[in-house]
Amino acid sequence: MAHKFVIRKTSGGEYRAYFEYNSEKIFWTEGYSSKSGAQNAIDSIKKNGPGAKTADES
């Protein structure tokens, strides 16, 4: 699979959820104090993301 979500613990002790494509970080979330917070962010992106509109602010 070329794309995936990854949860990593930062050097500051926070958890971040990353979306990677071909091992390149495409976007990441804010830091969370728990791993479950990062997982909730992933779940929210999966649930709400497919229907999200694109805004061109140029």
C-alpha cells in the first residue's frame, strides 16, 4: 500500500498522526497527549474527509 496513517510519539512526548504517501509525509495533526487522541483524529479524517469541499483561496 502506497499510502497510510502512522501514529508516532514525538521527542516532546506527544502523539501525532501522519498521513504518508510513498514514505513522504503529506500532512500531520497537532500533538495529542495520548495515543487515543491521535487515533480519534485519524478516525475523524476518515469519516469526514471524503465529503470535504475544496476551497480555492488564491
